[in-house]
Amino acid sequence: MIENRKEEHIRIAEKEAVSSEYNYWDDVKIIHQAIPEVDFDRIDTSVNFLGRSSSYPFLISSMTGGTDLAKRINGNLAAAAEHFGVGMGVGSMRAAVEKKELADTYSVINGYNIPFKIANIGAPQLIGQKKPAFTDSDIEYCFSLINADFLIIHFNFLQEMVQPEGDRNARGVMKRLKDIASSYPVIAKETGNGFSREAALELKDAGVQAIDVGGLGGTSFAAIEYYRAVKASDSEKMHSGKTFWNWGIPSPASIRYCDVGLPVIGSGGLRNGLDLAKSIMIGATMGGFARNFLSSADKSFDALKIQVDEIIRDMKMTMFLTSSENVGALRKARYFVTEPLKSWFNAYGE
């Protein structure tokens, strides 16, 4: 069941229009600097993330695992992470816990020299649902399986509500998260709907070390579940998928909301290196790419390499044209925000 669902998610994400209807990165306008006084070939793109060095200010975000198809994709993603010197997360590891024979669809990344690796479990699995909660040994198994540096706990409760087999209980999640964060370096991640400031403060209080905003603008899991519901002729879930297709906090706004003293990963709807640069300017430590890489990673490492090279060049061009010789300078580059994102920025009196 899990294996079929995982592959179904991949194919829907590759073939169907599953993005939210509006991408808020277009509301961030950058002030062009006509006299950059920067040598393009000497621009420094490196960053430090929680003590780990990355050659570029982005990571390959958690995406997949649990199927033979996912194993090939994760292998290509890992090869790219090694080649470009960036971190990488794997998809939800629930499948590896429930079916140990699927472990190599995640551990395939261990064959590559990746600056840092991120294991991944879902917040709904921290507490009892129709199935028992993950035990401490389950969590350690996931972390050790890929020799992880960090543990993502992803919050995907909208997806759970829309999918037929979804988990509906959230009571007690933060208490368990706090316990886990005392033993593991935890990154809290949303999966397409963003974190509010209230949520960010709760996460900080719980002891997480970073927040991956995963905001509205990219893949809508309500949309993905809508297509699954169409295939299953489930009219109730089709209705929910359509209704909540565009639910959430835009990624740029969530980056600002999550400015609570922790490193922030700006993910959700990044399409290119220009969007990546915007995420850094707004306040992210680094950006995160997921579905944007899926089709290329499914084809080959070479196809993925071409795409990542384009993203890096876009980002460096943006740095050059904002007179930013390093990522620290890019954080100070001038920009302004237009509607409708401007109203989201003003929601907390910014």
C-alpha cells in the first residue's frame, strides 16, 4: 500500500499540474545595481548551516523513498549533492520502518560523499493513530539508516486530512517533538502550507535547531491527493483537494514569520536561482528544492546536473547584479514587495 502510494505521488507530481495557482516569489522585486563593482568569477556562494559547510546556499529537500523508482531518483539526487557539495534530505521514512526490505531505497545515498544528510519522519507518526506511534528505536533506525546529520520532522496535516488513508490526530505532537529534539538535531519542516509565527515560536521552544518553511507556492499536496481521489472516484476527497488546493502561508511570508532566532530554510515554490536569491534576501539561511528536481532526477544524473548548473548561474547573476560578492552581502541587497504578498508581510505588523 505504502509503496504504491509513494510511486503514485511521484508520477502525479511529474505529470500533473499540482502547484498552487499563484507563486508569491513574483511579488518580490529586486533593486538592480547598474554598477556592481564585483568580479563574477570570484563570487563566493558558500554558506554554513548548523556547523556544516555547503558550497551553495541551497539543499536538495526531502522528496521520496520507498519504491524502486525512488531508489533510482535518490541515487541521482545523491550524486548531484556530492558533485555540487550541498546537503540532501530523503523522503518520509515511514516505508522503511514498516517494510525493512525498502531500506535501500533510502540508504542508496550512503554511497556518496554528501556534506550533510537529513533523515525524515512525519509528525503524525510521533503519536498514536490507527497504527501505534513510532518508538524510540524506530526513530533511531531511520536516523542510523542513512548515517544522518539531522532529523526532519515534517508537518503534513493538510495532506493527511485530504488523503483517504490519512492520520487525523495531532494531539500530543509537540510534547513528543520536544522529547525527540532533546536527543536528535531536529529540523521542523512544513510540506507546502508554511509555518506561522506562532508555530515557529512553539517549535523554537520545543528545541528544534532549524525550520524549513515549506510554504505555499510550490507543490500542493491537496492537489496531488485530488488526482489520487479522481483515480479512485472518491468524490469527497476530490472536493477537499479542490477546496484546499491553495491553502497555506506563502513561502516568502513564512520565511519572515519564522525569523525567531533559528536558521530558516526557504522552500516552497523555488523555480530557479533568482527565486533562491530572493529567499536569502528575505531572511533564509538557504533555500530548498524538491519537486523542481524530480523530473530531471528521474531521467539521469546528467539531466539533473544541467538543471542545477542553471540554478547556480541564475543565483550568481542575481548576486552580481545586486553587487553581492558573497551570500552575506546578498542578505543586505535591496528589494521591495508588491501585492498580494505585501499584505501577508503586513499580517504581523512588518
